[in-house]
Amino acid sequence: MDYLDIDVQKKAKGNWATKVQGVKEVDISISGTDGHKIPIRLHSPATPPADGSPLVMIFHGGGFVAGGLHNETESSRLFVQNLGCVVVNVDYRLAPKHPFPAAPNDCWDATKWVAANAAELKADPSKGFIIAGTSSGGNLAAVCGVLARDHQLSPPVTGLLLMVPCFFDSHDIPEKYKGDLKSYEEQKNAATLNQSLIDTFEAAYKPDGNSTLYNLYTPNATRAGLPPTFLQVCELDPLRDDAIVFERELREDLGIPTKLLKYDNVPHGFWAFWPHKEESKRFMMDTVDGLRWLLSHPSK
């Protein structure tokens, strides 16, 4: 495989890399526009489907300050095993060492690289080109969806898969949405993510609340023209209403196909904290089904 501007190519190693049937995995790094090397993990079918592999990018969560490729290895493997996807798992730079906008810059650089190298990745974006992300990674996925729209990325992104994402600057919510965003107050002391922790993450990340590289609801921002979107939200989560407001706007105001699943009586990221619980296993398979739904709803 002839990758462009690759710094390192090696077979993936480590405890996470127990062989999984039908999945081929390789770690490489690519060059960002500022010269930084962006590590990515490629998950692909050992035997590619005869009709071509959809292309998926995924960004991990961790409040912009933690996490890595391992966070999304399981979901990436499920996408390969169940849907024959080629999945690009991106390890963007983290705060506080690398504050905003390092993370969205890395994710956008990776998105452009993936679009330009889809054929070398043995993927067929005409079967679907999905950007996915969890929590802060969901923010980054949505940001890249907006950038792909604004820059008319080719091949085009055909769907967004957003797990417990955030879209607003919680300290500067537009007046129009204050009555809808109740979860920040209702769940300010929630179990796995609370307002104090959000404040800690933001202090490290140092985002610009006026930039759509972070806040999708700045005064000049628009969500029009985004592709079909699948979202998963948790009831006991300060970020819950971000996704509910976003999905409603896309569906009711903008006519964009959406699907939203809400998980009652569970906190932010519950499936990662208690992976062996049945509801966590259901969440993971719901994510696969959500991706399947996106692949059946191509962007116009």
C-alpha cells in the first residue's frame, strides 16, 4: 500500500491488539499542515467485501485532554466485522500541552488526508463516508462535518455519527436556546461527567467560544447543509440537551434525516465505565445499527 506523506508504518502491537477475526489493523502516522505527525490506526476487513467498503473516521472522547486510539478500537472493530467498513481511528493532540485549536486542526487534516487517499485505503466513499465521534470527539466530528460542507470536500461526507456529543459553549448559551438546555443545571452533579469536570476540561483546552471549530452555535454559524446524522444521548448527562436541540433543529427546521436514541437512567459514557453490563453491550450494537442506518441514507 503506497501511502502519501506517511512517517511510520507498522503492524499494530500492544495488549489492545489481540487478533480479532476478520479485522486487519495497522498503525501509521500522517503529516498535518503544521508539520505535526498525527497517529492513526487503520482497521479494515481482512477479506474486503466484493461491493466495496464504506469509509469511516472516528475521533475518541476524553474532554480534549485524555484518551487515545484504544478508546475507539472496539467500536472500530465492530464496524469492520458487521458492516465491512474501513475505519480510520485518529489520535489528535491533547490539551493542556496542545490547547485549542490543535485538536480540530488535526482532525480536519486527517479528514482531508483520508478523503484524498480513500482508494489507497481500499475504501469506496460512494458506499458511505461517515465521520464519527464520542463526547469531545463528537464535537470534533461535527466540526469536521461543517468544515467538509464549507470546503466542499470531495468525496463528500455522507453522514455523522455522534455519541454523547457537545455543540455549545456552556458558558455562553444563546438566548434562543436557554430554555431548552436544562441538562447543564439538572445534571451538574452527575456521576461520570459533571459541571466541575467540564470546567476543568475547558480550562485546559482553552477553546475560543466565538469559533465554529468549537462552538457550532456562534452567531454566524449555520447547521444547514449537514449530512444525515445519528445521535446517542444519556439521560443523566450535562451534555444531553446539546444533542437533543441539535437533532431537533436538523430534523424540524432543516429537513435533514436524523435518528436519535436516548438511554434512560444512565450517565455520560456509561458503556465505557461498565462495559460488561447488558445496557452497555446494547449501546455498542445500537451504534453499529446507527452506522447501518447512515449507510442506507446517503447524503443528497
